[in-house]
Amino acid sequence: MHHEFFDLGPRQGRNIFVMSVPFEGTVSFGTGTRLGPEALFRASVQIESLDAELDLDLADLAHFTPLPALHLPVSGPEGVHQSMRERLREFNASTDFILTLGGEHSVPLPLFEFYQAAHPDLAILHIDAHADLRPAYEGSPLSHACIMARARQMGIPLAQIGIRSLCAEQRDFMRAQAPKDLLTLFAWDLPAPDEAARRVRDFVGARPLYISFDVDGMDPSVIPGTGTPEPGGILYAWMTRFWKELWRDGRGPVLVGMDMCELAPIHGSQASETAAVKLIQRILTAWLGYAQA
């Protein structure tokens, strides 16, 4: 694993801890998510830290502290989650921002627990092609297809963007949720980015926010390197504009942590990891830059 995430020069601004979790144990189609964190590290040092559109430089706003590699047992998600929980005991959820790099999308559950313990009113913004609201999948309630069912089971309100693949059971579950508990912006009916940002802000309100980003939420033309691609996804220009609008003029929620999961790099191409890293950059730059404006 590379020892540097982004190439930002002198350490200044907000400290972002980077936890890599190269776990691939419940994937149900394509493989390769275990290679995601390494690919994201490699791509991060190849892009400019300046966001020219926002005229904000991530190097002025943040620095990154990669954490030592986790020992990932072969016992499945239960053991991986326990290993993560032990690592998280070293941190303070009230003050520490952790960027988690998956790995498959079963990975973030300990982060949900970690931040909810410090922020009982936590909300999650979920970017994904799939609703991930199955109670269990292939016999496991900890499958990557169940991660948001676990979040709702914890009572965490959930805003979803980009959803375009779900079963009838998940559809019925979503329809039964109260509007205060679940907001879903389906991929086939996405409003303009500024309207989507307004709806997410209204839903989240003053609650602290955690972002859980499955890269298959993006259209495969943007990020083809993922195990369960779905056509008709979010386009890059829409997604980058959304983050700009979410925090424009200092509005928008306080971000406490985030993850980026399900990247499965394609041999001979760097397009997927580059796009994913630039989305991490835009999220953090818009949040930190506009918050300080």
C-alpha cells in the first residue's frame, strides 16, 4: 500500500484519517474490490489538488493520515467488522474524520455504529445503483446487499441518490418508510443538481451527515470498474455539481465521515479510480472550502 494519499505538500487544514479495508467476501458478481484501496491511493497522487471550477485547493483545506493496514480475518464480514471496531477504539467520533476505502459495501457498518454513538441524530447520504435494503442476501444479513437495511435497523435516516436496481421486497420496504426516514432520488427521475441538493439539505436538516458512496452509483461510462455495474447511472458533471450545490454559500450539513466502496480496478485502465478519487476530492473541497468561506 502506498503511504501517501493525495500529494498535498505541507500538512495543514483538517486532518483526514484514511482507513483501507480491502475486504471482498460477500460480492455477488464481479470481483476485484479487494484491490480498490490500493488503486485509490495510486490515483490520488496523480491528480492536481486544485479544484479549478471551485477555485479551491484541497492542499489548503486538509491533509491525510493513512492508518496502518488492518488485519482482516478470513471468517467473513463478522470478523472484519470486529477488526474495524477494535481500530476505531483509537479514535474520537466527536472530532475525528475517517475516510474509509473499500472493499465491498458491507464494510461501512462499524463506521455507522462509531459515528451514531457520538451523534445519535446521524443521517446517511447513500450514493448507489442498488437500494441495499435486503434484510439478508445469500443467507447473510451482513452482505453488501444489506448495508442500508442495517442502517435503517439502527434508526438512521437515509437519503439515497442514483438507485435504479431493487427487488419487489425492497420496493415495498421503501414505500412503507416515513418521509422523515427515507428519501430516494431514483436515477431515472433525478432532478437538477441544485434541486437535488435542496431536497437533501431539507431532509438532513441540522443533523450531522455521513456519506456512504458505492461507485456503481455512477454510470458505467464514468466508473466501469465495479463488480455490479448498472446502466443509466449518475453522470460525472451532475455528481460534481451536486456537491457544489449542497454546500454552496456555507449551507449544508456538517460532514463527520465518509466511505468510498466497490471500486474494482480494471487492468490497463486508470479511469475508474481516477474518477472515484476526484469525487472524493470534490466532496471534501466543497464541504471544507465552503464551510470556511
